[in-house]
Amino acid sequence: MEQSKVKRFGILTSGGDAPGLNAAIRGVARTAMDEFGMEVIGIENGYRGLIEGKCRKLEPEDFSGILTRGGTILGTSREKPFKNYTIYENGKTAVDKIKENYKNWGLDALVILGGNGTNTTGWLLQQEGLNVVGLPKTIDNDLVMTDVTFGFHTAVSIATDAIDRIHTTAHSHNRIMIIEVMGHKAGWLALHAGVAGGGDVILIPEIPYKIESIAKHLEKRRDAGKEFSIVVVAEGALSEEEALMDKKTLKKNRLAMKHSIAYRVAEELEAATGLEARVTVLGYVQRGGIPVAQDRALATLFGTEAAHMLARGDFGKMVALQNGKVCGVPLEDIAKKIKKVPLDDQMVLAGREVGTCFGD
């Protein structure tokens, strides 16, 4: 057994749940225990549990059978400690409570599993004196410095399956079928699921759309004898007018909408084409269920590397995949950044070449 710089560490999952979290927890914990003799403290409900002092020592049996399980055995929350202005006993802040519990529990490090917000908080905690190692989890695949995040492949598979199923009813009823998928700031999920599912139109935040362009494309399909169309919309898709708005105005504009973006697109397309449109919002179904093999393998790879980073004392980094190789990248290079779809991304170009309309 190798000598490790870490004897005991805490592990938590934060933000939205995603397929592969349990596989990653298992990868970290089993490697840490078996290879380095570390103790693992499971922190409940993300950063909230770290503030409230809710944790338990994890044993080998806790990781039995969780490789294929969706969700997270630790629970999660969207707690943001540095934006929590609650004053606790003796005038302590949420960050003070975290530092206190970290010390009282005898932790040498903290492993955090999450997306942009989680790893940004990890970077801030590193600056407060905690030793932090991050893992990249998000179905949106929008973390910079890594080729892919775990959870993404499963979400793409689920969304693609839904598009496949909707194809049959679209064909039967001769309608425009609009499928809304997650992706508030980046369109990776809509792009990959849309291409894989044969979407006729794909709308993503990075490519502002014009209803006139979409309507023209759909009318061209109708004139060619194709009586139905599939439109895949990321929840953060923007019209050309919205793309010119500042953040405050855009937020106000979105809050004023009665329903989500897919319903607005449906109304606009019905008015522009005279065709019937129906909406399906996939919502949280994209996060659930058994992770696909690719996410299980990726999460395990990331988890085992995190354990080795702990043993080396290689803190202040997130595990990443770059050009097919696992590595550690500084949390400060990830914090507060979003990986958007480039306009010349190969998947965008491939979509265009097979006749997909992106609304521009």
C-alpha cells in the first residue's frame, strides 16, 4: 500500500443530479480505501451538509451495487455557501461553518462532484485554505478544460430515444413536433441528441434563430412531400432579438413568458406556417435512470484519478479528460466559465451537411 498525503477526506455531490455520480463515488472511494488506506466521510446533500454538519463514515459495503444506480447515494442540493448570507451561532457565516466542520471532522481534503457552480465553489474554498479536488459532472457538458463530463452521454441517449419515439407519432399525425431538452447556457445536449435523432431543426443558445428561417425550412419540407418535422430546442435557445439583449433585460423577458421556450416556438411556427405544432418537454427525465456504459466507465476513470490526486497531494484541481487522456486542471481556470458550442464545431457542420436547420 502506497504512502498517501491524505488520511481522511470528505466527499459530496452538489447541484443537479446526473447519471454516473454513484459510479464516480465508487471509483474514488474504493481506490482511496484499497490502494491508499484512506478513510472516506460521506457528506449529505452537498454543500448544505457541509454547513450543517451532516456526514457519516462510509464503509466498503456502501459502494456495493451502486455502479449502475442513478442519482446519488449522498444526496445533493444547490446550496451556494458564498451566496448564503445567513448568520449562524456566534456570528458565523456559511463559509465559517464549512471550515469549522472540515477541521472538526479531521479532513485532509474535500472531493466535490458537480458542474460549474460546484467547482467554482471548490475553487473559492481552496482559497479559504481547504484542500479540494473536483470531478466534472453535468448532463450539459458545459465545463471548460475537459472534453466531456460524465452524465452527458446518458442524457444524450435518453433524449435521442425520446426523439425516436416522437418520430412515429409525428409521422402519424403530420405535425411539427417540438422537443425541449435541457441546456440553459450551452447547446451540447440538444446538438448531439438532435443530430443522433434526425432532428430537422435544432435550436441552441449559441446560434440565435429567426422564425422566418425555420418556417421556410419546414415549408420546403412540406412542399417536398414530407408532412411532419422534428424540432429539437435547448431550453436556453435565443431568438435574434433576444441575443442582442443585456442579461437583465433577457432575464426579465424570459420571466414574462407563460411557458418554456418550446411553447413559444410552437406558437410562432403555427402562426408562420399554418401547420399544427405539439410540444414535449423532457425535463428531469433526462437526468434519471441507469447510466449508460460510457458514463459508468468515464465516472470510474475520473474517480480513480481523483483518489490518486489525493494521495499525491495534488489539490486545487479538477479531474478532466483532454485528447483522450485523464489529467488534472486548475480549478481557477474553470471557475465561472462556460464551454459553449463553437459555431464551427464538427457536429454543427455535420448537421448542416445532412440538411439540419439551425434557425439562422
